[in-house]
Amino acid sequence: MTSTSNRKEEIEAGQPESGPDEVLRQALLLLRESSEEDFRNLMSYVDGIARTRHQKMIAGWITDWLSVGNPGGPFLTRIFKGTDVNVVRNYVANMIAGLFFRDQEIFNRLRNKYGFNPPSVMLISPTMRCNYRCEGCYAGQYTADDDLPPDLFDRVIGEAEAIGIRFMPVLGGEPFVYRHLLDVFANHPRVSFQPYTNGSLITREIAERIVQLGNVAPMVSIEGYREQTDKCRGPGAFERAVRAMDILRDAGSLFGFSIRVDRSNVDYVTSDEFMDLLISKGAIYGWYFLYMPVGRNPDLSMMPTPADRNKLRIAVNHFRRTKPVIMVDFWNDGPLTAGCINGGRIFFHVNHKGDVEPCIFVHYASHNIKNCSLVEALNSPFFRGLRDMQPFSYNALRPCPIIDHPGVMRSALKRWDVYPTHEGAGKTFNELREGLDEYSREVERIYDPIWEKEYSWGEEWMKVMDHPPEKVKARKRAYQARKRRVLS
């Protein structure tokens, strides 16, 4: 397949193939020969050159993580000693450059022309087909005719890359049923792709191709041990998932895990024993996602309770202090992202039909990439409006406009000219309205005291991110006023 005009886009975006990117690659290769003490010495230098409050806060967190007795040093050793050099040169370097060293010229160009900053992450689902039928999954019955055409898949990635997006999780469905997947990845060597897979289609040949490309790090979905995973995904799913991990580890691939947390598996996936199993299999990092009541058959009874959600928060913070693995807790990490990331503030989703959705869990859109450019979709009234409404709350532990502030998303869907991207998308915001309102009130009751006690840095972090200080202050006043009303 011939790539779209990537070189022209790279030149226009001001992103040469050499320069800072190559310096970063060479530095990472040198770290492959470094010790944990070398990592700490390097960080002390970075800490010394941090200038802004934003930079100093990040440097302080990383310095603490790398200190003796903490898991930062062992984690970096696992990456640099156990991962193929080609993956370090490409995936790791691309991701660091895309998330932390983005081209300021692109920011300036988009701000001047369109009035917004480009997001750093694009989620994309080239297919909704899957060889599994998982419990609670929002993927339904699809055929190859429903896939995103390969040339369109390639074009959208090129457009995202041209505005500085270089980190792209790839969802589905099962991405590896999409025949052109790795060929499209090959057209974009400066993008880090993160396909979420059940692992059943990962063969030694596929793993070798992944390492050869160097810019791909699969995330293997697993819901716990054999009983929990097979209950969700069908008999044999657990064995196929851990076998995929073995194959990827032996090939030198960087890979991770993806865990959907529901009411039945929360105790298993938050145990030290389970995390130790994933580390022993070679997983470097991973994601926790709460079961979300979206799709054709949303089920509130599968959602982790607010108390379960807090149990997950406690476990993830424990793992971060004790395990050589990095993980993201998609909801409980709201303080780290200063609230919700949807609407192109940090991420957005392009589905298999080309609809540009504000979030993987909000199945509504106003634009489709078959009829517009990616920038046009990101600059739509729907996306601009969602960004302008943020932060939705002063308490960033409650970031979500679907389950923490359901009235926000109900209002947004009525306010802007949007359409559902699949049949039944409105059930979440209509039929489940009462249950989600009750859930959000219980989250507020549990999480507000935690926010005040454990996240003293949260308000300052919101200000040094992208939220105007006056808006943060307004959200704080509303939060305090609501608290007084509840107490009176």
C-alpha cells in the first residue's frame, strides 16, 4: 500500500526525520547500558534544568519514583534489558517525543488558525469485527464490509501525525482481524501504535513482524485468572492471552495488559499475586478500565460500585510504589490529567465508520472523516463546547461526564447537533438516567473527602495544565458551595 503524502505533511508540520528525534533515540540506546544509579544521576540533572512549575512537579514525581527502594530503576532496567533495540529506537522514542516533546510550531499554527491546541492521543478502531463474543462488550455483529477502508485508515493517521499526534491506541473489535493493520503501521514509522488485543491471533510470525516494525506495542486484554477471563471471553481465552504474552516477550516486543474491571473481578485484578503474574509474563505497563454501561445492552449491575472503584485506586497506588510496572487507572487518574480528557482536550476516537467521537465511551458524533478533515472535526462546535466546559468538577477524582456528572453529557448531547453512531447509543443517557445519577452521588460521597485529604497538589496541577486559573477557582467555589448545602 502506498502511504499518503506523509513527507509533505512532515515538512509542513516542521518535523524533520533527524534532529531532536534522533538525539532522543541515541540517548535511549545509551541508557540500555546504564545502571539504576545512572538513571538516578540523569534524573538529578533533568531536575536541575526544570524551569516551569509544571516541569518541576513532573521532575519531582519521577525523581521520587527512581529513588532507592522505589520501582523506577527496576522498571527502566526491564525496558532496556528485555526489549529489542528496534522497539526502543522506535516505539519508546516516538511515545516520549509525542507526549513530552511536541513540536511547538504545530501548537502555534493550530492556535493561530483554529484557536485550539492539538490533542496528544488519537484512538482509532479500523474494525469492529472480533473472533470473540465477550460479556458486556459494545462490539456487535460486524463483517469486513463494515471496516474502515485501508486508504482512509492510512489517511487519518497521516492527518493526525501532521498535527503532532504520535501516540495512537488501536481498538476494535479485535484489531488483528484487520488484514491491513501492520501494513498501515509500517507507513507511519514515527507513530507509536498500541493495539488492544485478546491475544488469540498473536503468532510468532506476527510477533517478529511487530518487533521488526518497532513502533507497535500490543496490549493484551485479560480480566483476571482463568475463571474470570474465560467467563468474560469464553473457554480458553486466558490460556491464549498468557501464551500471547510469552510469544511477545520471547520476541523482544514491548507489550502490556488491559483489564476491564467489573463487579465480579475487582478483587482478583487488584491483588499482588495477579500483578506479579503479569510482570512475570513480561508485561511492562497496562491500563485499568471500569466496565461502562454503554453499547447496545448496557448493564448497571456489572459496574464496579463506587467502593470497588476506590479499592482499585488504592491498589493501583500500592502497585506504583512497589512494582516495576507502569499502569493507568482511566478514571482514578483524573487528578493526573486534571480532569476529563475527551473532546480532543487530550484524546478522541475515530470509529470504524469514520465517525469522530469525543470519547471511546460516548457513541455520538457531529462529523465523519469521510466528509471532512480531522482538524475540522476537532474544531467542531461539539468538540469545542466539550473542551470549554472542562473541568467538569473541581474534584478531579470525579472527572467523567458519563458516570460522575451524567447531567453534563445529557446536556451536551441536546445542545449540539450530534447523531448516535450506533443503534441504542442513547440508552446510557436515557433509560439508565436514574441509576447513573444515584451512582454519581455515591462517588461524590466517597471521593470528596479523599480529594481533600490526599490530593493537596491537585488544584495547582489543574492550573499548570491547560485549565485557566479563573475557571479552576470557579469550579472550586461551586464545589465548596455544594458541600455547604449538603452539610446544612
